[in-house]
Amino acid sequence: MEGLNSSERSAAKQVGTDQLVRPERTTGGHGMAFETGDEDMIYGSIVRMKIRQTFDHVNNHRWDKAMEAVALNVHHRVSGDHALGGERHDKASVRRWFERLGRVLPNLQITLTDITVKGWPWNTKVFAQWDGKATLLNSETYINLGLHVFTLRWGKVHALEEFQDSQAAARGLDAQSAAGIEEAGAKPIVS
């Protein structure tokens, strides 16, 4: 146990010295030494902050800001056969989709409940769980729960898959269509 600090010696005694793995030290390419995993915590914190900001932009219909980090050849998929369902393969179509979201569910508020970040800047997966709530034109409350899975490369969103209760989405959009928002009953935007 030579060369171990007191907490490492204590851990070694608890699990057996043959099972102790001492973290490597690395400079992470920036001259500052971190225990392995610290860079992941810092990078993950930055990504979580950016994801929260993006959801805030969506909640407040700031489409330019929400689209800043979207790659030109993004793949965007939403489950369900309704006005917000389907697949898009370019930034312009995703922008039109967000604009439609704002028109068909104008007071939708999405609250993030958990964000998990895996990977490094060249290939990052982000799992963002959320609760969505809106008041429909017929005064009913729309509630949906879901998960966004982002694939990021160097800070750009290259893929976004949205998993949600597609039947709840379809019912909410049907109610909006019946109340006069024709676009809520439109065909999906696809590209």
C-alpha cells in the first residue's frame, strides 16, 4: 500500500488490495492535472447547462437560439402519426417543426427532470427526461412525459430522437385541431 494516500489505503483495506485501481492522472491536453473522470464531470456540466438553455429557448419560442447548435444534416425523429411526428434530415425542416410546435401547442412548457451525458466532445450522447404540460384551447390540460436522445459532435446536434407518449400527443393535437388550429391536424413535416 506504499504510495497510497489515507483514503486510498482505507478503500484498499475494504475491498482488498488486488481490487484497488488508483485513478490515473492526466493533463487532458490543457496542462492542468485532473483525476481521470474529472474532465468528464466538467464537460458533462457544460453540456447539461447547454441542454437546459436549449429547452428554455424552446419554452420561450426563441427558435434562432434553439437552432444554433443544430448541424445542417441533422436527423430528427419524433414517434407517432400526427402533425409533430415523423423524421427530418435537415436543419431547415427541423426549424419548421419547432415553429409548428410553437403554433399548435403555444403554451407548452417542458420541464427537464434528468439529464445524463455520456462520451466526449467528438461523440456525445445526451439523455434528457422531461415532463411537458400545456393548456389546450378547450381548457383541458395536456400532459406528456418523454425522453430526448441527442447525439452531439463537437457541440453540434447531429441527431435528436424524441420518445414520448405518442397517443397523448395525438389526442392533444386532435383537440387543438377541433378547436380551430388547423395545423394541429396537418401531415408531419418530413424531409
